[in-house]
Amino acid sequence: MTWHYVLRSTRHQWAMAFCLGMISLMVFYMPTFYATINQPKAGIYLDDPVLNFFTPRNWSGTIFIILYASLIHIIYASVRSPNTIVIGMTTYCGVNLIRMGTMYWFTLEPPPGMIILVDPIATFLVYPDSGFAKDLFFSGHVSSMMAILLVETNKKIKLVKIIGTIAVGVFLAWQHVHYTLDLIVAPFVTYAVFTVVRKVIERPEQANRPTIGQ
């Protein structure tokens, strides 16, 4: 599947328009949502015995090295596979739309001992240095890794990214950035969104159905 086909496909056009709208929302509105709506809202604490196994330690640098290395690789590997890029981006944006609702309707207070996760790129562009403590249910970073993993087609690299996704989850728990529930739910929601997105975008218009990687 070529860029020429994707740019002329109605379903891909709608997907790209959705992504553009969601990215604009995340850049221009999400900081306000976090600071003025989610942060002041009373949340609940979860009794999480798993976190008790970890003495909080700052793994921010390691987490973002794994995340951005995975992101850069999938973009590079998929330059000639626009369908993969569109499905991956639409999955990511769909998950973030759902997260806005879950963070509001199921607001959690930060786990005890949380060390704020600071994204060096997002902090530089739009988010404050202090980060947001109640960006919790469910984990956006595990979801991002999962979205990258789901569109990966190389079996060996997919295995590496599975290990990377698990590592990110462990480091987030170790840093007390998320409850275990946040980390467990994220892959399932991401997979559900990915399944729907792929089914809609790749629904065949003709007998031959294009697939991820083509």
C-alpha cells in the first residue's frame, strides 16, 4: 500500500483528520485539563501491595530512552508502509481520548512515594517541569509502547519491544508513577482500540485486503 493510495483513501483521510484533531487537543488542551480539571479533582487511593516491593527510584531517563527509541525505530521502519503509520497513530490517539474519560471518571490519587515522571521532550514543548501527579488511570506510557508493539511486523524486533514494554511497566511501578492496575489495564485497552481501528481502516473495498506492512 503506497502513500498515494492512503492519501486518496476516504477511511485513511478520516483517520488522519482524527489524529490531527487529537494531537491538537493533546498539545493545546491537555495541559489545561490536567492542571485545572483533573489535578484539583478528589481521587481515591488504591491499596497496592505490589508497589511495596519497590523502593521508589527515578527511572525517567531509562523509560524515555526505551519509549523514544521504539518510536523512532517504528517510524523509520514504516516510512514505506503508510498504512502501518496511520493505524499506529490512530490507535495512539484513540487510546488518549479514552484516557481523558477514564482519568476523569476514575480519578486516582498518586501512589505513596511517587517520583514524578518528567518527559524531556514533552516538558520542553508543552508540559511544566513539575509534571502531573494524577495522570494515572490508565498508563499512557505502557499504552504507547503497546501501540508501537502491535504495529511491529518483524518478529525478532517485536520480541525486543515486548521486553521493552514489560521493562517500562516495571520501571513505572518501581518509580511509583502508577498503580499496578494502571499498568495491567493499559495493554488491554490499547489492544481493543487497535483491533477496532485496524478493522475499520482495513475493511476491504475490493476483494484483496491490504494488511499492515504492505
